[in-house]
Amino acid sequence: MNLMNYLQEMAVQCPYCGEAISMVADASNAEQSYIEDCEVCCRPITLKLSISEGGELSVEAWSENDA
Ligand SMILES: [Zn+2]
């Protein structure tokens, strides 16, 4: 088993300023959400991580007001 396979670099778009930011998602821990500050505008982005049945990782970015 290779733990590195669980870490995937994802690109998300900041819901505030629209900048693309990259983050590393831990695919071994699915269905999680957490807050990460935008690198550009420093506002808190709510990231929601989910994994499909096929094992594909996806991430959604929400603003504080949308969440
Ligand atoms: Zn931003």
C-alpha cells in the first residue's frame, strides 16, 4: 500500500476573488469539509471533499455565506 496515492493535488476556484488555488486533499479520509484561507484574498473558503464510487476525488469550494 502506498500512502502517497491518497494525497492528490486539487485546483479549486476561490468563491470570493475567483483565483485558482491549489490544495492537497487526503483521499483516504472522504466526505470531509474544512476551512482554508485563500492565498490571494485571505478570506475563509469552505472546502467540501467527496469521493465517487469509482474513487474519483472531487472538491467544492463555498464561501462562508453559501455554506
Ligand atoms: Zn480569494
